[in-house]
Amino acid sequence: MPVRAAKGRVLRETRTSAAPSVAEQQSTRDLILDAAERLFAKHGLDGVAVRDLARETDLTASSLYNHFPSKQALYDAVLERGLRPIVEMTAEAWQAGPLKPQSVRAQIEQMVAHLAEHRDLAPLLQRVMLEDAARPEPRIGKWIRSLSDQGTKLIRDAAGAAGWRPEEVPHLAFALFGMVYSYFTNAQAVHAVAPWNKDPFSARELELQRRFLEQAILRLLGPRPQRAAGKENKKARPEGFARGRGPSEERSRTAERVGEHRTGAKGDK
């Protein structure tokens, strides 16, 4: 056997027999999680087989089982990696009471960065919520409850200061959820709607999305500005407004005057 070939064989055998380092194990684990997140978002848990994951990662099935004992365990790990940071950053950034612009900015920056790094997380979350709707024990139940309970409480505190009624808070929470995730859920359709946006994940577009979310949340949940004390400018207001009547009341008063005038005219005849 040629010397070079023999050395190559020994080197391959040495690498094969050597235990992988911690860094190599973590790298392989992240590779598996990335592939699983991508496949689960596209096909769902039931639509992905272990052989699909092995082919996607260029690993053997036994190698996959070395890192995750089952497909369900891998699925749970994908959700854990994707959703736990969102729960933690929400709890850290939003405090009880009126909304603080700097807190909103901090969370939105982290949220956009996290969803941009894990591009399949938002589509996966949407798919899981739709698939779990018919299940007696939702796979994502604990995460949805955590996000919902914590998010609704925080939104309720800010919504009160912003003038929202208590019964409107759940609808507001769903609207905010959709507003934050929809850009990333529908990223592939963004170009069809906005042809000039060729890459929704470019630095420029992500910064625009971050600024939009920050301003939208502050306008929805920020404290309402107090009216300046002082006399109202009555010159710019019609007579009815000067006395505190609204537009609908003023129209009713006008209709009454017209009716009185017509009745009086008929009496004269």
C-alpha cells in the first residue's frame, strides 16, 4: 500500500475513533435543530420522518438518536430553542405600568434579531397552532399559555394607561401577536406584494420592520397625551361645539329646528 494512502487511512480511522469535542457536539446539535425547524415548519411533525432529517443533515439515523432520543424530543427541543428566548425577553423588557419607549425598543430589537436568525420559527409557530387546535393536549400548549398569560398581563397594564377597555385587551393581544409575527410568517409572500423588496431579511428591510413595530406598539399602547389646560378656542368651533355638544347631537338639534320651522309655517297658513 502506498505510504500516502496508508497515512490517509490511519488519519481517517483516528478521526473516526476519536470522541467528538464539546464544540463539535454542539455544532452537530445546532445543525440538527436548524434542519428540524425548517422541515417541521414546512411539513409539520407528522409529515417528517427520521430518514428525512437524516438526509437533510447528511447524518445517519443513529447519529440523530445520539443527540435526541426521539422525533418528539427533537420537536420539543426546536420549540424550546425558539420560544424560550421570546418569553424571557418579554418578561425582561416589559414591566408593569405605563409603557416605556426604551423598553419597547429593547424588546423589538431582540425580537426582530431572533426571528431573523430563526427564519422558520414564525411559520412553524403558525403551523403548530393550527395543527394543535384539534388536539386534546396541544404540543405547544405550555408555550402558548406562557406567552398568552404573561403577554396579556403586561398588555393589560399598559392598555389601561392607553385608554383601552378591559374587554378589548384580548383582541388587542391577538392583534399585536399577528403584527409582530406576520412579517416573518409571510416573508416568502412579501416580494409578491412588494416587488421592490427583493430580500425581506436584508439589514435595511429588517431595520424598517423594527422601526415600524416600535412605532406601532407605542401608538397602540403608549400613554395618551394629556390635553393642555386652558380655554378652548371657540372661534374655530361651531356654536354647538362651544357648548360641549358633539357632531351627532348638533345634527339632531338642527333637525329639530327645521321641523319646528316647518310646523310654524303650516300653522300660519
